Amino acid sequence: MSSPATTIPPGSLVLVTGASGFLASHVIWQFLVLGYRVRGTVRDVQASSWLVQGRFKDYTDSGALDLVAVPDLGVADAYDEAIKGVSAVLHIAYVTKISPDPNEVITPSVVGVRSILEAALQESSRSGSSIKEIVFTSSAVATSPLSQHVDNGAVDRTSWNDAALEAAWARGPPYEMSQVMVNYPASKVAAEKEVWKFVQDRNDKIPFNVNVVSPAGIIGEPLNRKHIKGQANWIVHAYKGNKVVMDAMQASFYADVKDVALVHVAAVLDPEVKNARLQTWGRSTHWNDVLGILRKLSPGKLFIDDYPDPYHLKVSVDQSESLALLKKWADKNDWTSLEDSISENINNPYLNN
């Protein structure tokens, strides 16, 4: 299979924010394998030193991979230095703070988006600048509440989970802890809307293309112990029988991290993908589907009982663009199977350490 044409040639420098994260580390790996150079931003370079060791060490030693510190993505000029000399940007970093105060979650998320876009525009005005592509990681919950027991309707290019944004700002201080759960989806709505507002307001001044990738739950191979211990490691919650998390969200969509990473890479490299909102949700799944696979893969381990009356989310979403990119760039006809993803999620050196 011949390699597709690319927007930027191998050897180009790509900026990936939130580099030590589960998804971002896979995005970095795929770019390196394809012959690109990567600059990754992290909050603390020393704490992220694993990312320049192990499987990444040869690339670090050759100069293909380096890390730079961006301690606070919510600062207006956070990316002014990191963005210099790059050909593409993938803004995967997000505000990880768990707070009921929307000012501590939503506001810095929007500032971070605006900061990196302004930095890209400023960098593009410099002589010899070559920024061609910017990709933002949004979320399925930016388009739909994905409510468990109601019909969520159809998701399309114009869909927004505005109810989350309204709920997040509906009450002033003192904020109640119940608001924690709405601030994450609200931050994704606000951040992605800021992306498209920036593009629309400066359409004639932007020399680069902008795409957005929107995953739901991401599962699969962890590249570091922190990815196993992460709050959103859904398969580990099932493996350990964490019913507090499981009961609240019995049904969801899950995609393998390598598939989601590949869609990000393709969103940068594919010249035919322009101003896209790439819904990359993966497979509709209930915990009973996951538990059945876990019992098969770990027959000697006792898992919690299946849930009575299993169901799947009532929502219609068109993922054809993302699936077409998997086919074009990896010759894959479908998402990685749930069983293969779960196997890589639990068969690794980190789960029980």
C-alpha cells in the first residue's frame, strides 16, 4: 500500500501539548515512527522523564523528541516559546483540576485554546514560519450529554452540549461539589467553541488549517503507570470492580487509544481533511460487554456480577470520516475490537504494580 500524500513532509517538527498523557504519548509515538520530529509540552519535565526513556530513548538520543515545560496552560502566553519553528500543532492538553468552580476549569480551558491559536498566528507572521496544521482534541460530550436513559438524538456538525455549559455557569459561589461532574463537559464545549470562533473571526488571516478530533472513552495499551492509575481508565475500573464509577455510567462508547491517536495524526497529515469535526467515539458498549471479555481474558479472577437489564446509549453519530481515515492511513476496516483493546489494557507491566 503506497503512502498517502502529506501536508507536511517527514522530518518536520510537530508540537504536541500534554505530551505525557495517555492519548498524547501514543500520538507522539506514531509521529516518531513515521519519521517526524516531536516537541512535547509537559507541566514538569522531570516528572515526565519516562517519556524520553524506554521505547522513546532512541528518538530522544537522535534529537527527534524533546520536552519543554508549560506549567500552566491557562496563561495567555503559555505557548509563545514552545511553538517556535513547528509545522503542526496538536493541542491535546486539558485542565485536569477537579473543582466545582467553573472559573478553575472552564476559564483556563478557553484561555489555553486562545493562547495556542494566538501563538500560532503570531508565529505564522514571522518570516520563514511553516505552520500548516492545527488539531484540537475535544470530546464526544462537547456535542451531546450522552445521557444514560433518554434519547440523545442525532449528533452532526452543528451539535453542541449547550446544556452542560449553561448548568456550569447557572449558580454562583459557593459552588457545590455536585457541579464537578458538569464542569468537564462544559469546558470541552467552551474550548471547542472558542476554536471555531477564532477560525471564523480571523478566517482571512489564518494561514493554517484547523481540525478537531472528538473521542469518547479511550482504552487500550498504557505506556506508563500513570495511565493505569488515571481517573478515566475505564477498563481498570471494571477490572477492580469500582462500582461507584461503573454504576454512574453503565453505557458509553470506547475506542482504542491507537485508533484515536491515528485519527489525530491523519487530521494533521491528510490534505483532504479541512475544518473537520471528527467524531471518534468507537464502539457502543455496556459494562456487561466489558465484564464478559475480562472473564474470558482472566479466568482465574473473580469479577463483579453482570448488571441486570443492560442497555446501550440512545444516540446516532456519524463516524464515517474517522473510519475512512483509519482505512486510508492504516488499512483498517473498523475500530480495533473491544477484546483486543481490553487485552492490552490489562496485560501490561503496570496494572498490578
